[in-house]
Amino acid sequence: MNFSLTTDQKSLLPVLGIATSVTLLYTTYRLLTPSPYKKIPIPGSRYPYVGHMFSLGSHPGDTIAAWHKDLGPIINIRMGVQDWILIDDPFLAHKVFVTNGAETSYRPHNVYGHDYHNVGGKGVSFSQPDGHWKVTRAAAKDLVARLLESTKTNGSVDPFVDLELYAMNVIVTTAFCKRYDTVTNADFIKLTKVTEQTNINCAVENDLSNFLPIVSLYDYFFGKQAYQKQFVENERNPFLRRLIEEARQEEGSNIVKSFAEDGFELTNDQELGIIADMLVGGNDTTSVTLCWNIAIMCNHPEIQQKVASEIDTFIERNGRTPTFKERDQVPYCIAVMKESMRYRTTTTFGLAHTSKNDLCVDGYLIPKNANIISSMESMHMNPTVYHQPTVFNPDRYLNSQKTMQASANGKIEDRDHFNFGWGRRICPAIYLAETEMFMAFIELFSTCFIEPIDNQMPNLQDKLSGGLTVFPKGYQVKFIKRA
Ligand code: HEM
């Protein structure tokens, strides 16, 4: 074998020599010069190339919470080639996402979320509509009637699918002027499949191609991405396009028609992206939150009694149940709903943000393009933020009667919980979600009492990951009509 160098290669030698010396000097300088930034701790158990990908366990929220407990309010994990900066201190999170919102309001590229779910980034968040009152109220009454009926017929009920129907009906009524009467309706079943699938695919911890670029080609043709692409292009999009076309022909007003009526010149893909955002953003989140609430209330009959007696007092005075505008007259109910969302978070991580530039906050360097994530679950169990966080105690919110919408957009000191995210990318539908939850809650506890089956309380400790959302383990309860 001939190892002699060509003239061209020889001429490169001094350049290579200089480059090597500069690299060595720079490395030595970096090693000897203390960094001006505080070190962001990295938890143990990571592996070459894949980093922490296989260390998150079946419920990443618990693992991350344990790491925060050991290492503090900000940690850095490696997901393949990506850096994730996780924060569980609300004050630090506020500085990162709100004070520096201009920098950190970007979304990192998520293969499924951006390329497929949002039809190549065409989805935009919608502003929450007012005037949802009548739709929501009728749907809440229907929900409770179904839960009572199922209990009567079957002895008990797993409420989740009825809660999904309730949440879905609020969205499809607004978007398409439609409603589904039963959980066996074929379009309803298809829509729940779309939302479940999207929630799993869009979860920050499921973005394999971005973690490990080396597998992205395989993934695109044969792996999960191939399946996701097939699902969105062949199943989801034709189905949603049909619903959009049907909505255009409907008599009443709906969001699809309002796009054109209000002068928005949207392409078909943009329209599809927005509708997909509404359906996915608005379904599981609300139904999972209510599902936890019912499980928690079944475990706390004494709290159910207090809630029922507060609503009864209102009814005695006014001859009807309270509206959302009269929420200040049922402060204990509001406190229970807020505590329920704190005690069992709706999403483990919400949606990731990213920063276009390096960012220095509180002495920490957050590198550009890192995924910046609020560890919601850990934050809600942070004892420096909430006294005795593992105790379900609605009294902690008796002096926090602002709407969740006002609280989420107000001063950090006044925030009730962090389920709706942060800054410029905060959930645009907080008001809708909280109205919807309020209606279901009031209708439920003004009408029934929730009881366990054979003293088997719903399990509050086991959490199942639904991708973006965190579910309670399936349970059965009885809805008993109050005298
Ligand atoms: C309990 C109910 C809900 C919870 C806990 C929730 C939570 C969240 C969270 C954590 C985010 C990410 C915020 C961030 O990036 O910092 C978000 C964004 C979003 N949510 Fe919600 N959400 C709920 C209900 C809804 C409903 C009912 C809809 C629609 C009908 C909806 C539509 C959206 C949309 C479109 C975005 C994306 C906003 C953007 O990227 O700018 N959400 N939500």
C-alpha cells in the first residue's frame, strides 16, 4: 500500500496543523476557563448516541419528577441528538417562556405534528369563540343523562367514552354544526381514533426521527413514520375533508363556514390543519381532565357532599343551577376543579417550545434549538410551590377565584396551575375548556352522587400515558341520582 502524499495533500499539511493546534488550544481553553454559566445538571443513566431515550421508563413524568427532586428545578437530558431542557420551577419557567417569550415561542420540529398532523405546518391556533354557552349546557345535560342511564342499565359505567363524546360534541357542533347521539356513531368512533392516534404520535417523547437522524430514512419508509404518513394521508385527511365539505353545506353557522364569511382566504390544507388542531386539542385534554375529576371525587365522598350542598344552596336561592358567569357564588366548586387539575395533571409535558438563539436565564445557558419543556407533573407536585402537594386539598384555592384563563395569563405569583402551558403559545382555548368543564361538573354534582362498585375506589396512583395526555387507569363507578 502506498502511503506517500500527493502535492495537493502536502500543501494541506500546514493548514491541518494549524486547525489541529487551534482545536487543541480551544479545547484546553474551554477546559481551563470556568464557564460563566451555571451548569444545568444532567441525570445519570444515559447511553452513547441514544442518550436518555431508554431511561425514561413507561411513565416519563414520574422519572422526570424524580430527577428534578434529586437535581433541582432545571435539568438537561439528551434524547438522541436532541437536547431537552426541562423546568419544574414555575418562576424560572415564567422567565423562560413569558419574559423571554419572543425567543421561546417557537415549536421545535416534530415530525408527526408538523409534517402530517398540521399538513406541513398549515395548522394555526384558533382564538376561542365566546357564545358557547348554549351548546355546552345542552351537551352537559346529555352527558349526565347518559351516565345515569348507563348506571341504571349496566350497574356501573366507565365514564371515559361518554366524556369523550361530550367533549367531541362541543367541538364538532362548533366546527361542523353536527352532533353525535351515541358512542357507537361511526364518525364519532373514527374521530376518537384520529385524536388518540395523533396524541400518541405528537407526544414530545415519541419523535424518534428527530432524536436519531440515523434511523429517519428507515423510519420514513418502513417504521412508525411510514405508518403515520399512511394513516394521515389515506385515512385521516379524506375523512376530515369530507366532514369539512359537509359542514359547508349545513344550514346553521359553523367555524368552517365562518372562515369564508369572515374573509379568511385559507387554502384547503390550512383549513384542514386548523380543524385537526381543534379536534385533537379539544377532545382528550378535556375528557381526561374530567375523567380524573370523577375518579378523585369518588375517592372523596366528603368533598362531593360539600360540593353538592354548595350547588343546592345556589339552586334554592335562584331556582336553577349556576352559569359560568355566576361562578363566584360556588367558590368551593371552583376550588375543587382547580385542585383536581393540579393534583392529577392533564399533560405530562404539554407541547415543547424552542428558542432560535442561545438564551441566558438566571445564569443558565439554554442552547438554541434545544427543546424547552415545562415538567408539568413535577411542577404540580413541587413542595416549594404547593404546600403538601400529595394531599388533595381544594381549600388551597379558596382565595383563588379568578378564571383559569385570567390566572394563566396573569402574574406568575397568581397562577393556579400550569396545565395550559406558557406565554405566547399558551392554550388558546382555556376559556372554552374551563366553561365546558364547569358545565359538566355542575350538572353532574347537582344531579348525582358518584359511588364506587363494591368499595373498589378508582385508582389514583397508576397513570397511563396517552401520548400528550395522562389517563387514569380504567375504572367503573356508579352514578346515583340524588334525591
Ligand atoms: C383541559 C383542557 C385543555 C388543556 C389542559 C390544554 C392544554 C394545552 C397545552 C399545555 C398546550 C401547549 C401550550 C404551550 O405550548 O405552552 C395547548 C395548546 C393548544 N391547545 Fe389546548 N388544552 C385544553 C383544551 C383545548 C381545547 C378545548 C382546544 C380546542 C378546541 C385546544 C386547542 C389547542 C391548540 C390549537 C393549541 C396550540 C396553540 C399554539 O400552538 O399556539 N385546547 N393546550
